[in-house]
Amino acid sequence: MKSTFSPIPLPPPRAAARRQTERPIAGITGLFLATYPSGRRTYIFRYRDPLTGRKRSLTLGRAD
């Protein structure tokens, strides 16, 4: 007896669409434009804390 089960094809993975991407802004050290999967874009400033030496980020606001 032959099986009548046919699997449902899965859509291709969209791993890149699920992540936040950051692109540097030319001419300004540490400033990035972050794009989220929802389409929202924000400016992020990345710097190193002078007291602790830890990497920090400061979200400056939306890029509308």
C-alpha cells in the first residue's frame, strides 16, 4: 500500500532578515546606522568607557 502523505515544502530560511544590521557612517568614528527587521532605523554611537575600558553603545534616536 502506497502512502498518500506528502510533506509541505518549507519556505527558504531568512536568517539575515531576523537580525539587526549596522553600517558605519562615513566621516564620524563610532557612529552607525542600525536597521531592524521591522524596517526601523536608528543611530548608534559605539565607544569605549574611559574609566572601565568596556565597550559601550548609546542609541541616539530614530533616523526618520
